[in-house]
Amino acid sequence: MSVPQVLLDPAVSSSGVVSPSASPGPAKLGVLYEHPAWFERLFAELDRRGIHYHKLPAPDHFYDPGARDQRFALIFNRMSPSADRRNHGSGILYTQSWLGHLEALGTRVINGSKAFRYETSKALQLSLLHSLALPFPKARVIHDPKHAVEASQGLRFPVVVKPNVGGSGAGIVRFDSRDDLRAAVQEDRIALGYDHVGLVQEFIPARGGHITRVETLAGQYLYAIQVHLTGETFDLCPADICQTTRGESLNNACVVEAAKAGLKVESYSPPADVVSAVERIVQAAGIEIGGIEYVVDERDGQLYFYDVNALSNFVADAPRVIGFDPFVNLVDFLVAELANV
């Protein structure tokens, strides 16, 4: 006789990290996450609705690959590709394995292994854009810094070298000339990041000094914002932006890095063809909640998609910036999915 097995989630069963609303009884929903602060609004909205769920902090999580029982009917994957910046990088590949295990069991996973694979590979993101015949900045994929100079042949300078596994602009460095790039290679100043894969990519000067981020939910357009840049950072995480274009402070905007106070944000309505393209991207990537970023080249007006995100934190102080609270829409979506599992 086989011995019944259960999926082990120490974040729930051992450490007791359980949401207050989950305590009265079993929860069908588990939320895997890594960043300690980015999802407070999500948890608050779930609590407000009285929805039972379990918090599953990725750094404390492990599982039994021989398990047959499904602890959760629905898993919401909120693992961050920038976890390595917070000494949680071991959870990135671990998450990919766990999501695959869950899917093999038949567990419903929001932003599952396919979405997470694109989330954690900027190289794959560009291949996806190419397959969809959508424009993106010219780039070369390398796995050793010594290839950076040779790989830059045929690219227009300035270029940026960016880690394949990024998040919030982590590790991106700009080089204005091939000589600058060569010097960085010779001085061992090129870091390719977590998986030792990186992109050498044309830098696109932003028309109007801003990029656009389009957020989607259930594969459909939700809202868009324009992020006005300072030119001093590539870290564009909209949840951490601290001012509107009118210079107003945003409540709880700077979750992590208050130095982003120079960035400004405003609501924006993209053209219909851009919205259609964004929806094609997220649907092809299996991303059920995520954001796509694009920039318009100030030199010739060409639009380029350059980042595909399965981890959307939403803009800070959203009701003031975009006129509604997207976490309400998100929890509506989770409730509908729970009803179907």
C-alpha cells in the first residue's frame, strides 16, 4: 500500500508564515513571493475581501517532488528575477523547478513556468519579439565578457551591457564608444549577472525623455504609464517612482530605494496598434499579469519594445496616477480563477 504524501511548504507548515485571513481554515490559494514589501497591497486587498490564502516566501520554501497531493488549487507566482540582488538568487532556478512540478500535478499556476522562463531571460524576450515581427533594439547575446567588443560590431553606439536575468534595471551599464567597452573588458569591469549570460544592446535615446510601460491582466490591456527619466539610472521599476509629473509625492511609492525620487510618472493611453502588440506579446509568453516596456527613439521616431515583465508591482499610489486601484482588478481576477479550480 502506498503511503499518502503531501506537498511540503515550510513557509506555511513550519514557520507559520500565514496571512491572517488564511487562519480560519484551508486555503485554495498560495502566493509565492520573494520581495518582503512589494506585495503588501495585494495581501491587503485579499485580506479586505476575506479571501483565504497562504503566503509562501520563496527563501523559506521547499517541496517534495514525489508528492501526489495538491496542497493548493491555485498558485500565484510572484517570484522576482532580481532576487539575486537581495541574496535570494538561489530561488530563481528553484522556482522554475517547482512551477514545473506543480504543472505536472495539474495545479493551476498563474504566471507559470513558461511566463517565468521569459521573465528570467532577456535573450528569450528578444527572440519572442523577433518571432512576433515586433521591433526591438539590436543586440547580441554573450556568455563571456571577453566577447563583448567583438559582439558590438555592427551595433550603433552608445550600447548597454545588461544581465540576461535582470529586474528593475539591475546591472545595466552604458558605454559610449567601443574603446570604452574595450577598456571595461580589459579591466574586468563587465558583470553578466546571475546566469553569466548578457546582452550587448544598442542604447535608445528616449524621445521626450520617457519610456512607456503597459500593464496587462488576463492577457488584456489594463493601463499604461509614461516614466520620465533622469538619464542617471536604468532602474525603472514603476512601483518605486516617487513623484508625478506635477512634482507631487506619491504615498508609499518608494518601497525600496528612495533615491528614485527624481523619476516622474503619469498616466498614458497608447495607440491601439501598440496595445494590440503588447497583448500579443504577453499572450505568446504565457504571461497572465505583466508589463511590457517600450521606448521611442528620439533620433528617428522608431518605437522599440525592450522589456517583457511577468512581475508587475503596479504603479505607486495608483488611484491618483491612473484613476483606479489595479489591485482590485487583480483580486477580481484571482477570485474568478479560484472559482474555476
